[in-house]
Amino acid sequence: MTMRMHLKPEAAGSGLTSQRVRDRLVERLRANGIADERVLNAIRTVPRHLFVDEVLATRAYEDTALPIGHGQTISQPWVVARMTEALMASEPKKVLEIGTGSGYQAAVLAALGLEVHTVERIGELLRIARKRFRTLGLTVRSKHDDGRIGWAENGPFDAILVTAGAPALVDALQQQLVPGGTLIAPVGAANAQSLVKLVKRADGSVDEQVLAPVVFVPLLSGIVD
Ligand code: SAH
């Protein structure tokens, strides 16, 4: 169910932003343990260089986080791939992302054919991300709000992905999961978190598993323009 993305030549990239370079990143992710072909394909398809400032475009296919302004970062491709793979294991249809940032993770989820909802607290980042979704013809529902309250009106969700770190899992988000739903979030101290996967069982009990050590910017409260 992978989306067809019709990229104009300038969007498809050239040189260090070309398809060949994206393919090389995919091979590197595969070598580093990412096995879900659907996820690898989505990363092969989505032009990450369009989700960073032009001056950083030539670094977009390095496996590293990059600054996107406002003290925030676009996540490292391996982390995006690992989170997406963990989420896809439960075959979700409708997903919520907290922390739109550049919009890249949301675009990867949309490229997988999922119904994507995303919440961002920094208005300017969200406006730029929305433009990117439009340029690429991706359908992503988005909201400018404090994502720690989730998006109850649009829920419940089959899966929720939090892309900013907090000392503990957020209860409000667990409540917006369907029975059997999956929550994936970085949990722990600033600059050293564990990527946690929580599955909410049908009887309401939860199963928690640590997937990998990760580094995310912090989940903050309130919204800014
Ligand atoms: N998924 C993003 C990663 C961006 S970094 C990407 O693919 O680029 C994390 C983002 O979470 C930042 O943009 C930050 O502003 C946002 N964020 C932090 N706390 C938040 C909150 N409470 N609600 C919504 N967004 C939040």
C-alpha cells in the first residue's frame, strides 16, 4: 500500500540528494538491523532533503539528526526507521504522532498508506511541515497544540508515536489507544532516553518493552507561535 509519489525533477534531487544516495541510506539501515521492507521502501521514497533547510540538503542522507530551527531536530533516519518498524508490527491503520517537527516522520507514515494525525507545539515548524505535505501530495491531518493531551476528538488510534523525550509515559496518550494499540515513545532523562514500546492489551493491562537507547529533544508543555 505504498503511496505513489510523483516528484518533480527538482524534488527528486540530484548529486548528494539523488535517488542513488537515498538507496544507499536504505542499504545502511538494512545493515543496521531494519528488516521491514515496507519501512525501507517508504524511506527510499520520501525525499528527506526536502525536510531540512536547503543549506543542509546535501547532508540529508547521512544517518544523523539535523537541526531544523527553534532548537529542534529532524530525527536520525535509523531512529525513524526503528520506530516505524515497531509501529508497523501491529498493522495499524490510524496513527497519531506527537512532535511533527520537520514533518519527515509523518511523511514516512503517510507513504506507508496510514491515516496520519500529528500534533506540534511550535506554530512555525508546523506551517513549514504543512507546506511540505502539500508539495508532496501527502494527506496528513495536523494540529497546533500541546501534544501531551493527545488528540481525543480524532482518536482512538491504533498506534501513537511520540518523537520528543519525557521522564515518563504520558497517561492521556495511553487512553487514546484502541485495545491492542501500540504506543512508542522515548522515555528517560534529557539526552539519554530508552525507546519504549507499550502495548495496551484488550483487558486494559499493559505490556512494556525497551527497544533501544535513543536521544530526543524534550517533550515540552504549552504552545508557541
Ligand atoms: N518527528 C519529527 C521530530 C522532531 S523533534 C521529525 O520527523 O522531524 C521533536 C518535535 O517535538 C519538535 O518539533 C518539538 O517542537 C515537538 N514537541 C515537543 N514537545 C511537544 C509537545 N508537548 N507537543 C507537541 N509537539 C512537541
